[in-house]
Amino acid sequence: MINELNIAGINNQKVMKKKIDDTINWPKIITERLILRLPEFEDAQVMCDFVIKNKAHLSPWESMQKDSYYTKNYWKKKIEEVRNNFQSDKSCCLNIYTKEDNQLIGMVNINYLSLHFYYLEFAKNYFI
């Protein structure tokens, strides 16, 4: 299991663990201006809005998506997948929120954690 996220070079950072139950430590990183955390089921609509708002900008880097990708139901299922993948050390997908107003401004995904080979994906909100 991933027990903590070590991030070097960020001043004034805190790495916290959000405990859902006794067996899982969910990561939550708080910096001076940002909060990075695993998505929660309540985030489905915000994540859906994020991808819709940034669809044109992100399209050169993303593969063609089905229409269902732009629905709240898709993101509810995706959040469950993200959390399961974290539990099994496959990936760590964090949403990036502003600390001031809790606005989703990005998503970062680190894949293949258990293979010691990392693939980083990043999406930034260009329409804040």
C-alpha cells in the first residue's frame, strides 16, 4: 500500500492522511495555496464540469472520448475506479483545488506505482 506521498522542494507543505476506515489512508496534500486529494464521490459533477469546460483545450492530448465521458454518472464510476486503483497501488489520481475557494483547477494522475515506473498525466483548468 501507498502510505504517504513524499514531495520534495515544496515549502510550507503538509501531507495529511484522510482516514476513511482503519485500513486505508487517503492522501491529502495541503500547500499554502492548494489542496491535492483523491476525488470523492461528491466531486463527480465538478469533475464533469471541468472536462466539459476544458474539452477544446485538452482535445489535442486526449484520445477521442465517448459522449458518456461528459456525464456525472461516468465520473461517479471513474471516482470508484480511481479509489480502487489507489488501494491496489496501481495509480494515484489527485484533484487540485484552490485552498481559498475550493475550486477544481487541475487533475494529476501517476500510474504504475507498483512497477516502479511512473507515468504522469496532468490537466489544468484554462478557463478559471
